Amino acid sequence: MLRRHLLFSCLLLNLGLLSQVQGAPRVPESLTENGLIYCANASGFSFNPQTADAGTSMNVVTEQIYNKLFEIKNHSATVTPSLAQSYSISADGKEIFINLRKGVKFHHTPWFTPTRDFNAEDVIFSINRVLGHDTYLPVLNQDNPVNGKNPQYRIFHEQAKKVRFPYFDSIRLNQKIKSITALNPYRIKIELFEPDSSILSHLASQYAIIFSQEYAYQLSADDNLTQLDTHPVGTGPYQVQDYVYNQYVRLLRHENYWNKEAKIKQILVDLSTERTARLIKFFNNECQIAAYPEVSQLGLLRNNDERYYLQSAEGMNLSYLAFNFNKPLMQDTQIRQAISQSINRARIVRNVYHNTATVANNIIPNVSWASNINTPEFDFDYAPKQAQKVFADKNLQLTMWVLNEEQMYNPSPIKMAELIKWDLAQVGVEVNVRPVTRTFLLSSQNRKTEDYDMILTGWLAGNLDPDGFMRPILSCETKDEITNLSNWCNPQFNELMDSALTATQLRERAKNYNLAQDLVLTELPIVPIANAKRFLVANNKVKGVQMTPFGSINFSTLYFAKEKK
């Protein structure tokens, strides 16, 4: 069986022991020679971002292993072909024709040896999979005694169809794309239900990676399709050599990469450190790049130090407080407005983000191409005296849930919640703070037992298009789901968002998105709090670091500066 030959399987046997490891052990020196070490952490880590919870921090690893049809360049609204070579759109906007790149090689790994290059079959498989179309699985042969009459195989086959893809589910991609077909091995046609200007941006997001159909079919024949998400095979500049759960991933240069060859042969991603320990490892020279260091420790970095440099980027993210519209009290606009006036957001930015974020007066982050197009910026004044008048004699007692997971959009959720609790106490509102996990929240939603009045959460986008930013967290389609935690639904918002998708001019799209944003800021289902910046610190010998608004960097552009003689 294929699984017996996998190094991963052996390493994952140590899962129980590794999960108990405390601290940040040093990576074995035998693995660090002739390469670069990138210190991150295991939070939100996945070899398949499609199955990770939408809005969680994407690990940089995926960007190195896989390619997408398109890339987003220079904060633009347009996309640049990657695995696609060119594209065109029909006059009615309902058909997209994509010409694919030829000569693209898949990774050769201990668990898979490809027999062909990338082609249309891989794109059709990858997109049909996230659309939930049954066509991505091999046909179940009812007459074949090996699989058709094997109950275990049938169970496996049915379970494989139930894999969730949170990001694509939240944007209702299966209601946008009607079908995808191959016109020849290197030309595909995507047919849409309606014209949709956001499709190419979604196909350029971090979630839209392309798999090997041949590898998937081989796994399916071995009753092991789930391995597609744990033992990656892609076309990217690096491939996985080995992985130890919550400890490290070792990447080796893909020697047959279709684009420019990576300059560094080996990259080791150290996943063992929390934020507070990451800078310590960096200063001990145990890693050359430390991603997302603890913001309270950034003061330890001295200006003009020749040993290292700090790089930052504006992020496509938002932390916010959502009001639960399933609670009658939270449907009161005056109450929501008074709560927003009670929150000292500038103090939160100082004490939680240590001034590494900006106060968010809009829903669409400033880094987006649609930000502030001929629309005024709303100003949520900190006005506790006005709020106090609204709450006088009401004796309000509210429950605020907090997603207790450090994300780049909120490095300290509990601390932020306590600051909001203190602010509301000053205006006469008692708040009970309850930390919850994402698993508990999902379970509560499934059982319809979520009883919060407010919830502190956030959102993180995979592209710069406002559609993928606002629709998941505010649309009627996502009401009562994990992304729309306010459970707000306003048909006018949906109409404006849909109008933006059918607009042919970029300025018209941006105008509709901003009108939709104005409606949100008027009705206030959520209170925007902060837009966090992305940070990393790098050894001065490492060059070619270019951080995106999504927090990733391209390892293939990294190189070591030559020693001065």
C-alpha cells in the first residue's frame, strides 16, 4: 500500500508525544545546513488552505508548494497569469476562457511519481472539488467487487464528498460557477450563472491552489483521498521533504520548477515557537526570519542595527465586535450605537497592538483598491458621556463571547475583551466575558445554543477584492453561519454587492462596494476596531524579502547577500 512508504506516516505516530512538548526545542543542526530557517508557529497551519477555517491566518508554506491560475500583483484589482498563460471574457460576461501554461512539472516525492505534466484535467479537478461537484471523484463502479460492492469503500467515497471548503462556501462559489470544461488539454472554459467581476480575484486568492488530478485518483484507488490534504504534491518552487507535527516542515527546491529557479536550496519552517519565543530564537541565530513577532517586543529591535531589519505591510484584515441580531435587544440601533461610542478604540490600538495597527473607521481596509472611493470616512467618536445617557437606568447585563485564538488581526483577544468590558462598565453596562474556541462556536451554532449578545472576532482576506471581504461576514446568505457572527441580513446590502459584481468599470464596482459599506456603518451590525499591520524581522544577510498584504512571502526570491571582502 502507498501509505506504508510515507515518511509522514512515521513522523505522525509521534503526535501524542509532540503535542505535550513545552517550549521551543532547537531544530536539529543536520536539517539546517545549506538553507534558511523561517520561524513561524503552528497556529492555523494546514497543507491545504482550502479546508482551513476561512478568516484564519494562512501559513506561508502553502504559497511555496502550490501555484494558482492567477496572482495578485502590486495591490491591483487586476490579476497576473501564473499557471494560466492568458485569458479572455465573453461579451456577455458569462464565459471565461483560460489558456494554460505548458511544460509545468509536478513534484516527484517519496509518495508520488507523476507521469505527465500539468494540464486542464488538474484545473477541472481542483475547481470542481471546491464547488462540491461529484465529477471530481472517480466513478464508483457498482460492478467492481474491489470497490463497488465494498461497504468500506462506499463509506469512504461518500465521506470524501463531504469535505468542507470554508472560504469558497462563504462566497457561494458554487452559485457563481455553473461549470468548467476542457476545450483541449491546455484551454478551459468557465461558465458562470451570471456575470461576476470577482471570479478572477477568487481564483487568485490563497485558497485557489491547483492539485494533481493524477495524484488524487491514485489516492482514491488506495482508499486514501484524505492524504491529498496532508501529503502535498504541487507545482510550486518548493516541495515538502519531511514534516514533524507542530515542530517543523522542511522544504526542498523543486529542481524542475517552470518559473525562475529558487535561489536557496532548502528552507526549514520552524513551527515550534509562540510569539514571545520567536524573537529569542531570532537573536540566538536559530532562524534568519521571524514572522509575526510579539508586538510588545518590537521595542527590543534597535533602529539602524546592521544585523537585522524589520519589514511591515498593511494588512487586508479587520478585528471587530459583532452584535447578535438573533437577540431582540441587539436589534436596537440606539443600543448598538451607544456601545460603539463607549469603546475607546485608540486605547485598544495602544495597549493591545502597541501602535502596530490603525483604528478602523471603515469595513474595507485601506490597502484594498476599493477603499475610500469618493465616500466619507465614518468617525466613531469615543463619546462615553453620550452613551451613559442612553444606558441610564437600564441596568444592562450583556454576554460577550471571545474567540480565544491569537490571530494576526488580534494578537490578544482576551486583553481586548477586558478593555471593552472596562469601557462599558464606565457607562453602566455589565459585561460577562466568555472565552470560547472555534470548535465550541461551531458546535453551538449547529445546536442553535449560541447565546452571546456580542462576540469579539475578526476577518482576514485572501485577496484585495471587497467581495471576498464583506460578503462572508455580512451577507444574507451567510446568516447563522460561522463567518456572519452578527447574523445580520439586509437585502439592500446584498443588492449593492451584487451590483458591484455586474459592473464592468472598476470605479463603478468600487462605488457600489462603498455604498454597501456605508449601509453597514449606518446600521452598525459590527463595530470595526482595528486593521493590523503585518511584521517580520530578517537577518540582514537575507535579501529578496517581499511581504504581501496577506502575510506571505515568496521563498523563491530569497537569497543570501555575498560576504564583503
